Amino acid sequence: METKYEMVEKDIKEKILSGSYAINDKLPTESAMMKTYQVSRYTIRRAISDLENEQFIYTIQGGGMFVDDWQKKIRQEPLENKQIGVITTHIANYIFPNIITGIDRYISNEGYTILLGNTQNDPEKERTSLEGMLNSNISGLIIEPTQSALSNPNKDLFDQLATSKLPTVFINSHYPNLKFNYIEMDDVASGKEATDTLFAMGHKRILGIFKIDDSQGVHRMNGYINSYQTHSQYSYLSEIVMYQSTDNLHALFQRIETIFRREDHPSAVVCYNDQLAIQIMDLIRTLNLKVPDDISVIAFDNYQLSKYIAPKLSTVQHPKEKMGRQAAKMLFDLMDGKKVPPYIKYEPEVILRESTRKIN
């Protein structure tokens, strides 16, 4: 459990890292802090002493307390343990172990190790991870943004990150209002390619199920819409179900079940990713329908289990380890001051397996 002085220290440090207190800003007096935090003068002085030792603040005799140039400290401090920060929405499941493996294989050859942060697609946990990275002596940072299609509540920290000049690369998606290098799939093209593939197989009534609080889902949905625009004679048959990470999944699947129970149910489904598609295939089976005889299923990411389930899942390739390696290479090029492209986008590659079939 945190002591009172640790809570005071943590709060002041967060305000410095987020830019609420800018470099060289004068901090409130000890008396004002005592009133704000409802603690003793001793507690304030102990917190201030720790922050001084960490070079977050400095004091001027008779003049008060001020925010030190903590960013300069991070840039100039010699590295005892060379580390690269990696923040992802997940660590141990789905495609993320492969991405992290790709990063690790590249940076370990350069004599670096990984400092991992896991947001679980929660903006508050992303904030905690960013604060930890900004307060650590890392040489560079690779980030998968959290809920990238929504308003970014941590923009103040990303602005601090940009000001710090710490080499940074985004993977899988990026925040459009921030100017960082990024590597991702061309998700609009992927969504269109997956849906076009179903049209080429004779499907016309195609259900799209997309998560819309990250930009991958929004872009894949836009690709689905683009495909229907290309096949405009069937646009009236299109149907989309949207959901967010925080939604009640039981209610989501109830809604999808209602669609599948209709006499005019879709003959095919485009799913946000393979993880969702596997659940959708299980739902189809519980309704005494068959994949692909009654409903074809296609998704995205080529998750490792996709080729082992029955029937094997049709999907759009995600480069995973390659993305990890290229993100690490881009980061090291930035660290070395080399000129790098602002972004890399991977074109879609559809992998057809047993979960899709041609119909008349």
C-alpha cells in the first residue's frame, strides 16, 4: 500500500509527465500542497526530496520549487541496460506473441532488451504504461494504440512524448492527429478484398461484424462498404453489426443469432478478426447450421489456430513477426538518425480455406 508521501510524489510526477506542470514552471508552495493533499509539511518535503533526487524538480533558496528539464535527463543519462519499450493492447494471446517475438529477435541482435507494457485496450492502463515508459531510461518506444478510433484521452502524454524526441513507432494502427511513424495493414483494402472475394463466390447477402473503437475495425468496415459500392446492385442486401470492446458480448451474440435465425439470413459473414470468427462459427453450429454449407465465414489476421479448427478458416494474412521486425528496424533507424518513410502499409493477401464456398 502506498504511503502518503508516495501518493503525493506520484501525483506531482504525473502532472509533470503529462505537461500540466511544464519545464521551469513554479510549483505551489509547501503550504499550498499541504492544503491540497491534506498532509503534513514533513510528507511534502519527503516527496519533494525524492523528486529532486530524480531530477524532476529543483529548488531555489527563497525562490520556490520549479520543474526541472527531466526530458534532458532521460536523453543524456548513460544506458546501463539498453532497453526498448513496447506497449501493446495485449501480450499473451492472439497475434501479439508473434509480433513481440519479431521485435525481440531484431533488438536482441542489437544487444537490447524489451520493457513490456500491456494496456488491455484500456485508456487508463495505456496512460499508466506511457507514464512508466516516460519515466524509464529507454532508447525507443513501439506502441500499439488503445481504442485508436475514439477520442484520445492521453494526447497530453503523447505530446510530451513528441517533445521528448524519443524515437517512437506505432504498429497496427495510429492516432491520426499525432505525427509518429507507423506500420500497419492497409485495412480498408483488406476489408474490400475479403468482401470482394465473397462476391466472386456468388454471395450477395453478406453480414459484416466489426469492432469500431479501434481504427482497424473501422477501416475494415469501410472496405466492406467500398465493396458493396462496387457491387451497387446488391447494396440493399448489405447488413452491418457494430460493437465496441466494452460492449456486452452476450447481447451482441444474441443480436447476431437473431439475424442467423431469419429465413433470409446472410449466406456469408465478414468478421472483424479471426478470434471473433471462431466464436461466430461456434454460434452457427449451435443453430444447427453448417459452415460453409449454410453460411460462409471469412475474417482477418491469419491467427495461428485458424488453420487447425474445423472447418479451417478463410482469412486475410497479417504479417505479425515481419511487422515486429520491421517496426524494430524502423525504430533503430530513427535512433541512428537515418531517414525513414513516415509509414509502411501491407497490402492484403487472402488465404482461402474450408470456411468459404462458391454458391450459385
